[in-house]
Amino acid sequence: MLALIIWGSKSVEGVKESGQFHCPACSMATPYDQKRLRRFFTLYFIPIFPLETIEEWVECKQCAGTFELSALHAQPALPAA
């Protein structure tokens, strides 16, 4: 009897954390999701365990804009006096 084992990898997008930040596009405090794309080892097309993190980014829930993680720590610009 021949057993067929199907294995491989698959990329899965997920939310790492959520909160509020100053969105560069909206120019105001808005909710965000910090998302990441990770590669998983699969067995029979089922993700078993993570292999690596491919990418992480911040997505504004208001305008759906995507930004680098440094946008979480950016301070809003002060109005000119």
C-alpha cells in the first residue's frame, strides 16, 4: 500500500494587535489593526506551525490606508502659530 503525504507552505494574514493611532492620511486619531503575514508549514493543506514572519504593517480602520510600523510612534504635527 502506498501512502501519499501532501506537505508544503501557505501564507496566512492575521491581526497581531489593535488600538488607536494618529493616521497620517486621516490626520486624526483613528482605530488601527497591526497586521502580519506569516508563512506556515502545511500538512494536507492544513497550517500546522509558523515558519517565519514575512511582513508586518499598520492598517487604518477609518480610511483603510496601510503604513509601516513606524506610523504607530509618529506624533501629530502641531498647528502653526
